[in-house]
Amino acid sequence: MSVLPDLHVHYVQACQNLSQPENPFIARVLQEAEKNDEISTKGITLKLAGNNHLVPVPRVTDDDLGVLVSVLGQATFVTGLDLAYNVLTDAGAKTMATFLQENSTLRYLNLMFNDIGTSGAELIAGALHRNESLVHLRMTGNRIGNQGGMFFASMLEINSTLEKLDLGDCDVGLKCLTAIAIALTQNKSLKAINLNRPLLSTQQEETAIHIARMLRSNSSLVELHLGKHEMKNFGVERLCEALYENSSLRYLDLSCNNITCDGVKFLGELLKKNQTLEILDLNANRIEDVGAIYLSEALLTWNRTLKALSIVSNNITGKGLVALAHTMQFNIQLSHIYIWGNKFDEDTCVEFSDLIETGRLQPGCTDVAPYTLDGQVFLAELSHGLAKHRYWAPRCAAVAPGAANASLEIVAVSEY
């Protein structure tokens, strides 16, 4: 790798040449990057996210981005670029698209929660028709709409490098989801995709049908997020039917849907035979005690591959929670469980307290912590969960791999 130890100097010079005022936030990040010991060996990610700062920073604009990419053109040691939570528009997307067409080292690009629209999505997706380096792209929270999502669906028919794509909260619709499902029947490189919170005008669960059809033939997808799809038991049944024939998917996110115990019955039967699925997120559904017992029965006797289960806010009482606690005593493969937002009784508190105090359940692998008041055991909430760092991550690298974090690092996709 070539190294430019005077990256900051190049930035100052570029600002002068382009008559653009310096952004002190960018200047500081570039100065810090020059001190990174891994700059010449592993490559670095420039963390220019506009949030998560104790002191407010001037957010990156389209003009700022134009200067930055002119500096990064020869900086092959920069393999990641985090531009989340800034004020980039379609003009910035055009600049980034040009950069992607010319750059051959960038592997990670985070553009989540900017102001990029449909035309910006078309430009970035178009650039990825030819780009052969980018592995991970986050477009989360940009209102690219259904048409913008269609451009990414077309890109997936051509690109053979991208492994992880995040289109959650992007206002995509049924047409886009259908096109993506069709593209993924042929795409052999994508390992993870986030399709959370589409804008759907129908209650017929067509998306579940198309995605289920894709899962029957796709053998590369490892991680799939289908949160806020208004999915009901019919959709879950279609997915489960497909997953009997799928041997690659390891992370299934069905959070924030309308799944009841009847839908979980299909999941329980699937878990009895599936030997691939490692993470199941059922956060914010309504599976209740009956659904929890279906899961506990499958995990107690049959399944030995599931590692993480989230049943947060599912109207489960002590009966269902205690059943899952008993399951964990015998199923040592189930290492992560998240239960907050349900109806804890004394037995629940005692059972999970015992699991934690005996070391069966590690404190970093659940979202509750026991405490005692007047001789009675209670559970307090911890800020852990499968989606803990989906929208926010600390600037430092202090997060322990796999501890209370999304995907537990089972997806072999480097962000840097």
C-alpha cells in the first residue's frame, strides 16, 4: 500500500486550490488518521459520522466531500469511509459515484441518514455496476424511495463483489422488494441484506412470498433483515417452508411484525430440523407464552445450532420465560437471549438470576441484570440487544466482538 503521511497537508492544499473553506472536523480526522499505526499494513476507515460527538461538529456537506475525495484519490490505505449522519444530498452522491468508479481500494462506505434521494441512488448504484472493490454499503435512512431501490436491484444483477447491503428505512416499496428478491435468485456474492421498514400499501404479504421463493434457490445469503414488514403468520409459514430447503441463512430478523404464537409454531417446527440458523430476532411481536413454549420445546430437545434469541416485548409472562430459562440449562449452544419488555414475575427473576450468577448466561449476552431489594430478586434492564449498534456505534473500538451486538460476527464481511 502507498502511504501519504501528510494527508492533512494535502487536504489544506486542496481547499486552497478549490477555494473551499476547510472543515475543521475533516481536518482533525485526517490528522488523527496519520497517527494510526495500521495505516500502512491493514488500511484505515475515516470516521466522519456527524453524530456521536461530545462537542457538535460541522457536518460534511457536498462541497466538503468534493475536496475530500480529491485528496483520497491516491490514498490507497483508506479502505473505509464513514459519512453517516451528515448533510449529503444527490450532488454529494454524484461526487461519491465518480469516486467509486475511479477508486479500487474502498471496501466499506457508510452513507446512512443523509439526504440522498432517488437520483443519488441511481448514480451510486450505477457506479457499482463497474466497481470491483466495495464490499459493504450502508444507505440506511436515505429516502431513495421505491424507484431508488429499483436501481440497487438492477445493480445486484450485475455486481459480483458487494457482500453486504443495507437498504433499511429507505422508503422502498413492494416493486423494489420483488425486484431484489428476483435479483438474489441469481446473485452469488451478497451475504447480508437489510430490508427493514418498507412502505407497503397492501396486507397480502406478497413480499414474504417473493422472498421465500428466493430463499429456496439462494445459497449465499447469510443474514436477512425483514423488520417492520407487517408480516403475519401466513408470511412466516411461507418463509419456514422455504428455509427447509435453505442451508445458508444464519441470521433471520423478523422484528416489529405481527407474528403471534401460531406463526411461531411454524418456526418451532423449523428449528427442530434446521441445522443452519444461528440468530433469530422476534423482537416486538406478540408470541406470548404459547409461542415461547413452542420455541423452548424445539430448543430443549431438537435444536443445537441457534446461538441467539430475541423475544423482547412479546407479551410473555413468567410461564413462557421460565420455560426458556429451563431450556438454557440443557442447551449450551444458546448463549444469547434478550427478554426485556415482557411480564416478569418472581419465578422469572429467580431463574434468570440463577443463570447469570452460575455463569451459564454471561452478563454481556443478555439485556437484564439481577438485583435484590428487601430480600426479593428483580431484573433491571441493560442496553444490550441484537440491534444495539445498528444505528449507532461508539467511535472507539471498545466493543467486544460478539458481545450484545448484532450478528455476533457470524457474517464474514469486513467493514474496513
